[in-house]
Amino acid sequence: MKVTVHGTEINYLVEGSGSDVILLHGWGQNIAMMQPIHDHLKQFHRVWTIDFPGFGESPEPPSAWDVYEYAKMLESFIQYFDIQTPTLMGHSFGGRISIIYAGQQHPVHKVVLFDAAGVKPKRGFDYYARVYSYKLGKKIMSIPGFDKMKAKYQASAGSSDYQNASVIMKQVLSKVVNEDLQYLMPKIQVPVLLIWGELDDATPVSDAKIMETKIPNAGLVVLPGVGHYAYLERLPQVLAILDSFLNH
């Protein structure tokens, strides 16, 4: 399904009924990478999963957006569908957008951050340009049980038009990775669950500990032996944690 909000077309999936949950994928990813969580939560909630502009089946933004424009797009999406006080769940880049939206004190119920970005990295731009690429997203396909997602991921990873127009997304990335969101974290007043991979080298556990300190109602779960895609690598455990968090 597609809708035009904030001057651009957004591809999205919505299923289930009940309280609203919005799933926000990471950089270089798409709806397919949030599908396992979507499929579980739709049994109990109305779940919205979107392709950010420039990813999956959503076209690039009309200009080189920064993170705040992506957050405005999310605000417009929520307003368009009259979604009331959703729970936001964001991985990596999607975590950035969740931090901004909740930190600007829009009405949200709870927030879940999976290995989220938001603390300005100490590494240089070249490192993150490599890490936040489609190649990193494809690494998750080597995890047992996720090979069936490979075709769907590749099919929705972007057309040749995206590859030809990727200069604008490089400009977006240069803005995104340099944005430090720590100033917004103390303004998030709702319960926040941080789920992190112990071995994450893109957004390390040290970032999570900063977030836990700065966000007033935050709790941190570190999953041993996994990296930036901890939410998929420990899927059964993560789903149980999410059910508990959402039901209390």
C-alpha cells in the first residue's frame, strides 16, 4: 500500500487490530527486515511498517533530507491516518527517528530502540558509509531461519533508478551520521526499552548506556554474542521481551 505524505510517496504495510505499533527500519533496509516482528505483533496490535523514503519501495525524498525531515514525514504519516499515541519501535536509523519524534514530545505510548543510532559516532563518515550500506543489511540473511527472507529483501531493496540516484542518499547519510540527538533524550517522558547486541560495532553498547542514563524511563537489555541485528539474531527472546514490555 502507498500513501503520499510530506511531499513524498510512502510504501507501508498495516495489519492487525488493537493498540498501534509503528516499526521503523534501519539505514539501507526496508519493510522486509522488520517483517518477523510485524508478523508476531499483528496478532495483538495494529502494526504499521513503512519503507522510509529512499528505501524499499518508497522513492527517494525530493531533496537531501536530514533526520528532522524524516521525523516530520513520520508525523505527517501518523496525522494522515489519525493514529493515536502509538508505540514506536526503531532499529538503527529508525531509532534516530523514534528519538526525535518522542523527544519532541509528540504523543507516544512507549518506545523500543533496537541498536539505535543517535549518539554522534567517534568514527569517521567513511566507516559509516560502509557500515550503513545494503551489504550490512544482507548479512542478516546468513542467520539460520532468515534465508527465506532473502528473495523478498532483494526484491524490495531498490530498483536501478535508486542506484542511479544514490548521490542524494549519500548526501542524506552525511547529514544523518553527524547528528547528535543526546539533547533530546532527557525530554522523552514515556517508558523506553533499549535492546542491544553485545557485539554491535555500528552502534556500540556504550551508546546504549548513554541513552539509558539520559532517557528518564529507560531500561537496557544487552543480548550476548550478537551484533547490530540483535533483534533478529535473538528473535524468540526479543519477541518475549516485547510482549512483556507492551503488556505492562
